[in-house]
Amino acid sequence: MAEQLNQTDVTAGQPYPLGATYDGSGTNFALFSANADAVELCLYDNTGQHEIARLMLTRKTTDIWHGYIANLKPGCCYGYRVHGPFLPEQGHRFNANKLLLDPYAKQSRGEFVWHKSHYGFDSDDALEDLSFDSSDNAKWMPKAVVVEPFNTPNKGKNTIPWQQTSVVETHVRGFTINHPDVPASIKGTFAGMAQPEVIKYFKDLGVSTVELLPVQGFIDEHFLEQKGLTNYWGYNSLSFFAPHQNYLSGDSIEEFRQMVDAFHEAELEVVIDVVYNHTCEGNHLGPTVSFRGIDNASYYQLMPDDKRYYVNDSGCGNTLNVHHPRVMQLIIDSLRYWVEVMGVDGFRFDLASILGRQPQGFSQTSAFFQIIAQDPVLANCKLIAEPWDLGPGGYQLGNYPAPWSEWNDRYRDTIRKFWAGDRHQLPELARRLHGSSDFFEGSGRPPYASINFITSHDGFTLRDIVSYQERHNLANLEDNNDGHGSNHSKNYGVEGPTDDPIIDGLRWQMQRNFLATLMMSQGVPMLLAGDEMGRTQQGNNNAYCQDNDINWIDWAGIGEEQAALTQFTTKLLALRKQFSVLQPATYRHQPTDDSRESIEWFNQLGSEMTTQDWDAPDNKFISYLLTESGGNKYLLVIFNGADTAQSCRFPNTLTEPLHLIIDTANDSSRATHSSVESGLILAAHSMQILSSDPI
């Protein structure tokens, strides 16, 4: 019985694997700490509320403290108290009064509650972190749980080629909390995401891949808790292995695996957003809840001239020390676990430049990229970088190694600027429509290295881009000083909601323009969930702390216009699947005698674009012709960003009539297709898409 354990019940055990591992007869515990003097294992009952034993891990092998306890079964909760020097100026912040969460915890139990005892220093000393605090924080800490090993791995089923990929970014809670077909008991959870009607929605929409905002365990920042707000997005990691417990409807992490299985059965991929650049422990004035108390000097990058302070390339107070082999091991072990055991198909890496930065700067040959490239589990996953951070040389768009893909913010900003009516945009627009070959092709990377997006969780929604000129973030309680200051948005005469039918009609048209542009571009399209139905965040462009209707999808509020936009998006996604020219594995260029697939750029007269056309500052008209393999099937995409209607002729190289399949000036998801002979008129602020074949 666990209640009768004493020190003699702890045998040597093994230093690997790290974490708590049940082998059918007992549990092995292993914790890395290079600078600790002693490690104390605190065992709790299955509720995590009652401590039943404190046992020392007396064996240390290559800086890993370990021990084995026979008959200790899954369900038991535990934490660590790590003894060592409290010398912040030397980088050491050990404090055995603090119960610490195992970095390898596969599950946690109990809520994290903010309390001053979480601070390793006396928090009553304002802005001072040098006085040791002796209060115990165990009452307010979640406990790690010894989990039952899964009998079979749940390996990802990444079978969708990159060039056929289309991504929707969404939030577990926000997508399901108001969904009418999700039972009340599982709204906002992984089980809710696994509901047939939820999965059917994604399948019917036509996307291939669902990218979830952070699902690894996270907590709210203290300053948000003091304001009555929460960290809704989840970029404040406490655990890199345990699923966020508030997204579990019950007490089993099997729920996450079941969700992934349900998506895979529908032939949909699951990608998760991961945060390995920093942790929830913040700067030198932050709490001691895990890494900081286990081995601060190893887990974090510290300022070389004063190790009391942290390198802050993340902008969140600290930066994980990926240069340390055990920290790198932690990240790789975590990634492998989410693929091999939890079944995901890939990852989107938050502030990924941190992971590729070496002491001399960012490098494609950094240890992290090399380890991923040779790893038999991870090398074939979908790997997506957010290619920037706040550190020196942090902006690295286009500089990641194959087979990585990257969020392309240059695409986002260019498309917004063009449709907002900015001048001098055509050359930049063409480069983005072409898959940003200027960033990726030179190093031999394909068009799908570019993740094209116009909106994401961070910033305005699509509806808000066409409804607000300025950010409206007062609900964040930061005096509207947070969030992007430059949104390249336009309100078309009224800030926010309007009853004016002309303005409202133009806004729906502009949303169709953005969606059509996104889906007709070379590269991988990423859609923010809710954009296809005109979801608004009421002008908030930094809604990270809003766990409410600002972020939740309003399923009950879907009216005729919202439903029509969803239909329109579905049609566009279907077109991507029908036309191989929209799924390029290589970059297309001007046609040559031996080219089978090409891209050509034309002006209003149907002639090839000239230097004068490209350089005209107020020219807002362009079209491009995509030719499929064999040279007898075409897709013509025409843009009119001007304030007035424009006439145009078809490319003079074409001899057959074209079929109009999309006209954003008319909601052509409900329109009949028409065949046109030689030219047409585009309404102001509109696009048309034509094909050599009827659809």
C-alpha cells in the first residue's frame, strides 16, 4: 500500500526514461537536475490533495536523479522538492519549500491557483528577488499523475501531400463551446471536438488539416488573474507532455487520442501549436513551479554578465536553453510523444527562430534542425515554423531548411494592402500569389514552403479587417495599447457594425475577395476558423485573454450572409482540389518550348505585363493564367482592386472560350456559370476566376 511507503521502499531504478514510468510491477521516477544537492519525491493519493509519503531519490546517474518503487500503480499523484543553493546572481534558484511539477508529467491533476507562495523569493519585497521565501505552495499546485502505459501507440497518419494541404486554425474551446450538436457535458473539450457533427463540418468545408491552438498544459499569467482575465490562447506552457486538463471532459488523457482517431477516420490531419521557446515561469520575478526550481541554470538562457536575469528572446520573460542537451532532449521527447503516443500529424512551432538560434545566430544547420531531420518519427511530420522571434536576427522568413514550411506574414500584409487600395502593390502582389518564390525557390524549396494566411488567431478576423480601421482592445484592460498598430484594414466608411446596406454589401464582397485570393494563390492556404462565416471579435486584434463571446464561434448567429460565405469558401476549397495548377509541387514560370505547366501575367488588354504596367503606382489591375500539364487546360484569375469597374480582354494566346466560375461581386457560390468569348467587365473591388472547362 502506498500509504505505508518509507525510504527503504525506494530502490535504485533507472535513469531512463525520464518522468514516471509504470512497468506493470511498479513505477520508476527519473528527473534531470545537474546542480541540485538532493531530490525529494512527494507522493499523493489519487485525488492529489493528500500527501502520503516523502522519499529521497538517492541515485544520480549523469545528472539524472532516479528511483524505483515496487507496487506503485497508475493514478498515484506526485511532485518534487529539489534541494540546492538559492543564489539568483549565480543562476541558482532552488527552494525545497516549493512543490514542483515534473517536466515529463504525462497528466496533471488539480487546478493551478495563483498564490504568493509560488514565488521562490519573498514577494512582499517589491521588485526584489534576492530574499528567500520559505512558504509551502503545495496546496495551490497541480500534481503530476502516474499514467497507465498505452498498449498500442497511436501513430499519426500523415498521408496528405503538402501540395494538397489546406489548413484551418482553430481553438478547442472556442470552436465547440457554443456548438449546438455538442452535448453540454463535453463542450469546450477534446471530446467535443471529436463529435461527428464537428468533424463533418471540417470535412464538408473541404480542408485537409486542422491546426489546434496550444493543447499542452498551460496556466494563466498572474497579471491576467488579477484583472479577472485568462490566457485563452494558451501560449504559457507549464507542461510539454500533459494535455491541458481543462480540455478534458473526464480524467483520462485517452480522450485526446480518441479525438485524433476520429479526425483520422475522416481522413483529416491534426497539427498542434507548440510552445518550446519559453515557459510560464516568466522573468526573474516570476513563480517557481517547475523548471526554475529543478535547475534554473540548465533550463533557461541567462544573461552572461548577471545570471539573475533571463534572456528574453520570447518577449514573455524567459527563453528555454535549447543549447543544453537535456533541454533539447526534453523538446524532442515531447515531440515524439505527441506523434507516437498521442497520434498527431505535425506541429506549428511558436516563435521558432529561438529553436534555430545558435550562439553565433540563427542557422539552418542548428542542432534542433539536424536532430529533427534525422529522426525517424519526426522527419516525416508536417513541420510549420512561425519564422520570427524578438531576439537578434529573429526575422527569418525563407531561411528554414527543407522540409519545413513557414507562416508567411509578407503574404498576409501584401494581400491586405492590395485590397485596402494601397499604391505600388502589383510586383509584390505577384510575388505572393506566385508562392513567394523570392523567399523559397532560391534554396530549392517548393511553393508549399509558404503557409499563406490573411488572418490567424493573432490579429483581426477577416470580418474585422473590412469593418475596423483601428484596434478596439479595451476589453483587455491595457488601455488599448496592446496588439498590432498596423493592420492594413479598412472600414469602408463606418467603424464597426453598420445598417448601411451598401457598406455591408461591400464588406461581404471584400471578404470574398480575400478568400478567393487565398485559395487561388500558390502555396498552402491557412484559414482562421470562423472567417468562412464572417466571425467578428468586435475589433479586438489581440484577443488572447478573452474566454468569452469575443472569441467563441457564434453558431446560433449564422444567418443567410454567413451561410453564403461558408458556401463560397467550400466552393473555393473544392476548386483547389479540382485544379492541379493550384497544388504545385514546384514553381511555375513563363512558358518555354519544353514547359508543360506555366504561369503568365497579363494586363487589361490581354497582353503580357510590361515594365510600365508593373511600375504604375496606381495600377490595381492584374490577371494571371495558370496552364495545367499538357497545355490544354487553363485557369485565369483576374483582380480589379480599383474603385471603379474595369473592362478587360482575355490573354491573346487563348483561342477557346472560357467559363466564368467565380465572380466575387456576385455571390457566385449560388450563381450559374457562364461561358464568355473574349472579354468581360469586372466590378470595382472584385475578382473573377475562369476556366477552360465548365465546372
